[in-house]
Amino acid sequence: MKDSFKKSGQPPKEFNEISLTDPKEYAAGMPAIISSLKFIKNEVGVGRGVKLLKNMNQMGGFDCPGCAWPDPDDKRALLSEYCENGAKAISEEYAKAKAGPDFFSKHTITELLGWSDLELGKSGRLTHPMILNSGTDKYEKISWDDAFLLISDELKSLKTADEAVFYTSGRTSNEAAFLYQLMVRKFGTNNLPDCSNMCHESSGTALSETLGIGKGSVTLDDFNHAELVMVIGQNPGTNHPRMLSALRNTKNNGGKIISINPLPEAGLIAFKDPQKPLEWIGKGTSLTDLYLPVRINGDLALIKAILFLINEKEQNVPGSQFDWDFIKNQTNGIELFLDDLKKQNFSFLVKESGVDESLIRQAAELISANTKIIICWAMGLTQHKNAVSNIQELVNLLLLKGSIAKKGAGTCPVRGHSNVQGDRTMGIWEKPPEFLIKNLKKTFDFDPPTRHGYDVVQAIKAMHENKAKVFIGMGGNFISATPDTVFTAEALKKCKLTVHVSTKPNRSHLIHGEKALILPVLGRSEEDVQKSGHQFVTVENSMGVVHSSKGNMPPSSKHIISEPELICRLANVLFKNDPIDWLGFKDDYSLIRDKIEAVIPGFTSYNKKVENPAGFYLPNNARSGDFTKTATGKANFTSHIVEPLELSEKQLIMMTVRTHDQYNTTIYGLNDRYRGVYNERRVIFMNEEDMKDYGFINLEVVNIKSHFNGEERIAEKFKVVQYPIPRKCCATYFPETNVLVPIGSVADKSNTPTSKFIKVTLEKHPNQ
Ligand SMILES: Nc1nc2c(c(=O)[nH]1)N[C@H]1C(S)=C(S)[C@@H](COP(=O)(O)OP(=O)(O)OC[C@H]3O[C@@H](n4cnc5c(=O)[nH]c(N)nc54)[C@H](O)[C@@H]3O)O[C@H]1N2
Ligand SMILES: Nc1nc2c(c(=O)[nH]1)N[C@H]1C(S)=C(S)[C@@H](COP(=O)(O)OP(=O)(O)OC[C@H]3O[C@@H](n4cnc5c(=O)[nH]c(N)nc54)[C@H](O)[C@@H]3O)O[C@H]1N2
Ligand SMILES: [Mo]
């Protein structure tokens, strides 16, 4: 058993005492408050918990380390702008428990591999830098200086800089991200894969080609003016709970909501605002007006079917549907697009979408009656082979209706990590844009590398082929977040050195190279004091607002340092006598912001502007209706082919989703309250008819096998849960089933792993 842990690095497969209830029909309300309080009390304690929440998402306070949903520009809720899952995120970050040198001397790596992700995380905050020397099975204490020297020596011993990989997760501040990419490029590589590669890369690619900017166009205020909001492939009740207030505002102002999702997620049905006690009783605000239970990856067919119907109306009464002024002045490619649309076979599209024709007709009616339309989406659209097409088809819809660059309308890719968008703005990208190279050269007087680096999937393959030998992770949990766990574990284990800059123990610390380092850093909520005083950092939310974030809690340990300090001290060892004054940056973060201003467009008077506690908006050409940045100089219509779904008789399509009790690979608890699953994560949601076909009963224990290009992968021991999910579709939780996501199964153009589309077959587990 231990050997198989060692091989794949997977968590144990023992079951807990599962219990099930019906799925919930509203999100938030009293249960959310009770759940927040429970986490705060258990993890941080009440006194410190109150201090934490009072400052979270407040002007002058710190930014919630959870999701990237924006805060209101002006008025903020009196007690706090937080949600249940924000409270969990902060309790997890500022946990009382500590995983210091004692912890690591008590537990060998072999032993820790047998712990669940929940247990690993609950062991507490890391307090000291730790090293794993070659051939040993325990982490030991190391000084910061020795750790920097070791990394520097290993990096310098590589044949080329491209043999090192520098990963970033999306919590890293603008300041740390900017310094990190500067250090990496100065070292000589663009190997800067990041969590975006597995997340909204498809959105960035799709939007850049069609609208000339890889970010969304709407602001929070647009939700107050929208006539129609479409929420597609997203579960806001769990992953962006503060978004529910924006959707409620849309409804209160007379707007309508269409949601498109294989699962009837509670957060999309109704909402009881936890900040408004009067809403706790009663039914709450009902949100969705029209729910389309699309089959997994049926969205392209569905949107095309809707557009087909709207185009028919337009043909019958020209000018009744499309915004021809906008189309003629601002767009390119309408003729080809309409030619292609007319040729579509409507019944084929309906069949492929998996949605009843009558519902599709209702959706077309709602869309055709409105012009102020916002489309929101997340991982349900981006983690498919045709992800870029999915998103570009939505852009087609907005362009036809002239629903962009006007109040109450536009694109809203809902970002994941709280600064994932800012990290990209700062240059965390394996494909650096030309201006970045030019400005870095001008500002810092060196020749940055221009050839593209590895993204996440390419980095894993490079490590597997021994082309990359040092892995450094600025945050994140690489082994658990990435696809094909067994393959990725083999890749990491071939490295000479693996380094993780982290706040808490995670599985990536256990799947290591010949040598390994864990470097503990401050979280968002903690005070960061440097020579020039108490520092703040800056972050960018999902809508392009940049603002400050200042921790106010005493650091969890006096041996942990900030991410900017870590990078500066490492760079200072790596580049001896460097003309860049790295230690100066560490002493005063405003000097980093001056350099950001010099290199990155949109940051004029950066230090001045972030004095405004609400922050400032970055320029956004799609918001202002300037599409000259695309290849054609106009907003582009695009045509996409709907591939028929091909499944063999027993096959199902599996999507991997988040429970209500996790932040990506950080497991807060074992419940998925809204879906009615308690105390167990190893479950597979199935349609009743598919269960009958397979001869399964509820809670049957099964093995899941995935199929890709003749390859098979297996994940053992999951309990079947009957659920309202379309036929031939099933769902499991990430990261337990990442072992089934083939490394070769990626989205066209964006190279994002297809974590929402895995062909599987099931079998009863033999020993039950
Ligand atoms: N509390 C909490 N907050 C988080 C996170 C977290 O783990 N916990 N993660 C953060 C991060 S990094 C991200 S990227 C976001 C993720 O936010 P989401 O994208 O909401 O996260 P997922 O759980 O992956 O949910 C995807 C949703 O898409 C649906 N879906 C799956 N496949 C399809 C499809 O083919 N078509 C359609 N229409 N729908 C589909 C699923 O049923 C599910 O409702 O949340 C961020 N916020
Ligand atoms: N199957 C499947 N796989 C997926 C997905 C999916 O939907 N399905 N989603 C993908 C998506 S959208 C994403 S974004 C990735 C997420 O991939 P990652 O970003 O790599 O994973 P996280 O779980 O967010 O990282 C958690 C770790 O970050 C560290 N950490 C937390 N806060 C801080 C901090 O302030 N500083 C530092 N240095 N470290 C910190 C902690 O040690 C914690 O263990 O996973 C992807 N993988
Ligand atoms: Mo994400």
C-alpha cells in the first residue's frame, strides 16, 4: 500500500461515515453564518477571528485570500465584506496550529504520504525553512541564507537557464510577482508556468483574439444595469459567494438570469444575504429565471442553437435582433460568421447540447428581448478541448447584440485566485509580450530571453524527459493541482531540486526531487514590516481594479518572511554585485511599484493612485470600445465546429468540480453542504438511469477508469451518489480524480488540461 502512495502520491482511499441529504435550494443565509463562525472558532479562535474579519476586504485592510471577485467601489458592508468561504479561507491561512521543525522531526515523508489532504493542511502553519537532504526521509531545519545558497548553486549548475521551471500560484501579490518574473528573466528563461494555465488561459486566448484584451470587460456596477446575466459553467454559491449579491442586485433592478450548468447548483437557485438578517427567514431572492441543464461540454452546440434561432428572427425582420451600427463600425467577419451559422443543422445542435428544444427556444426569446447582456463564466467552459471556441461563441453573441462596451453589458470571466489576474499583468507568463521584453530591457539594462517558456503541461513533460531539473513553486500545490498525478509525480521526482514557497504543508512537499526545500512565507493577513516601515502590497481583482492589501495580524512565526523579501534575498545571492538593487526593493516596496510603473502600461503614478483605498481601474480597451488591438483592428466574429460527442456504450463523461469545503487543493472539511454530501469526498455523482444501466445502487463502491487515445488510467474506490445530472454525465471532486486526467488531453490553443471532460467507464470495486 505504502509503495503505491509513494508511486502516485495520492491520498489514502479509506472511506469515512458518509451521509446524504437532498441538494439545497438556496445559498448562504443562516447556515453560512454558522459554518463561518465554526471555522473561525476552531482554526483561529474567537478574539483573533473578529480582528481578522473586521479588516478583510475593508478599505485600508487586507484583500481576502479567497477568490478574485471585486469589492464595491464605494460602500462596503459595515461588519465586513466577506462570505462564508472567505471566512474559511482566512481561518485556514491564519490557523493557530503550527507545523514547525518538531512536526517534521516526528513524521517521516513516507508517513505523511499516508495522511489525507485535510490532515496535512490541518497540521498548521509552517514556521521555519526546511530542507530534505538527498537519501533522507525527513525534512530538517535550514537557515534562510543556506537555503538561498543551495538554490543559487543548483540554478548555476544547470547547463542552461531553461532547465529550471518557476511556477506561480495566483495569490502572489503584484510586487512579488513583478520581482519574481524579473529574477527569472534575468536568470535567462521564460519558464514561468502558472495556475492560469489550468484555469482561465482559454479565456485569455479567446478574448485576446476577438476583443484585443485577455481580461473581462464589465465592472461590478454593470450588474446593477444589466437586463440579462448569463452564468455559464460556474458555481458562484461556493466559489464566488460575493457574486450572489451582484446577481441579487441585477434581479432587484428588474434584470433576468439564465444559468447554464449540468448541475442545478444551489447558489444559482436562490440567495439569502448573510449581511441582511431579514433575508434569513423566508425563501430568499430567487435568482435563476431560466435554467438550462446542458450536458457536459454541450455549451458550444447550445449557444450556436440559440444564435441560429435569433438569426432566423433577424432574417424575418431585418434589424430587429442585431446591432448593425455596432457590427458595421466595430467588427470584422460578420458575413463568414452568418454564412456558417445558416448552414448549421438545428436538430443536430439541439441533440448535442442535451437540452430540450423548448428551453432553448425560451433562452433565445430572453436574449432576443434584451441588449444589455453580461455573460459570466468559469471552469465549466475553460477546461475543455474546445474551450477557446466555447468562449469565442459567447463573444459572437455579445457582438451580434452590440452587448459590449456599454453599461450593463459585456464579458465577465470570473477569475479564480485572488491575484491571478494581477500576476499575469505583472508578466508571469511563459509567452512574454513584446512590450514587456522591451521595457524590461530599457528599465533594467539586460537582454531578457524572448523564446517562449514552458506552460504547466509543457513543464511537466520537460521534467519527465529530464529537460528541466529544478522546480520552484511560488505558492500553489503543483502535484495536486496538475493533471495525470502519477505521471507528474514521476516528473517531479526526477528533479535535482524541488522548492516550494508555502504557508502550510501540502502534498507537493512530499513528492520531491533529489533535494527539496520548503520555504514558509507570510499570508495576506499578516503584518509585513521592513526597514522603511509597515509595508502593504497590491493586487488586481477580476474586474481590473488594482488596490492595496495590508496585513494587520502578528506573523505566525518570527522565522517566516514575505514573498518580496524572499525573492530579493534569493536574487541578491544568485546575481552577485548586480546593478539591480534587490535589497533596496526589499526595504521599501514603493520602489518596486516605481519599477512596475516604468515597465507595465496602465500604472502611471502607481504609488499615488494606490493611496486611494478603493484603488484604481486599469485601462481596458474592450470596456471602452476600442478593438484596434486585435489582428484585424476590429472585434472579430469567429466560426467554430461542433464535434459530435462520441462515447462507447458504457462510457460517461466526467467533470471534476470543487466541494463547498475546499479551496482548490486545500481541503477545509469533508462536507459539500449545497449538494447534500457530508463527511466524504470520494464520491461520484451519477444520473439515475445511468446507474440502472450499470446496475449500481446508491453508495455502491466503484473504480473509475479513464480512456484517452488507447491509454487507461484508474482511480479506485468511489461511492456512487444519485444526483440530478444529465444522462451520460458524471462528476467527481478535484483533486482526488486528477490521476484520471491524461497529460495529453488539453484544450486547443490554450493547452489547458481538460479537467471537465474525461471519458470514463466504471466497475464495481472487487472487494466490497
Ligand atoms: N471557496 C472556494 N472558492 C474558490 C475556489 C475554491 O476551490 N473554493 N477556487 C478558485 C479558483 S482558482 C477558481 S478557478 C474558481 C473556480 O470556480 P468554478 O468554475 O465555479 O469552479 P468548479 O467547481 O470547477 O465549477 C465549475 C462549474 O461548472 C460546471 N460545469 C462543469 N462542466 C461544465 C460544462 O461542460 N458546461 C457548463 N455549462 N458547466 C459545466 C460545474 O457543474 C460547476 O458548477 O473559484 C475560485 N474560488
Ligand atoms: N481536476 C482539476 N484540476 C484542477 C482544477 C479543476 O477544476 N479540476 N482547477 C485548476 C485551477 S482553476 C487552478 S487555479 C489550479 C490551482 O493550483 P494551485 O494554485 O497550484 O493550487 P492551490 O490549491 O490554490 O494552492 C494551495 C497552496 O498554496 C499555498 N499558499 C496559500 N496561500 C499562500 C500565500 O499567500 N503564499 C504562498 N507562497 N503560498 C500560499 C499553500 O501552501 C497551499 O497548500 O488547479 C487546477 N487543477
Ligand atoms: Mo483557478
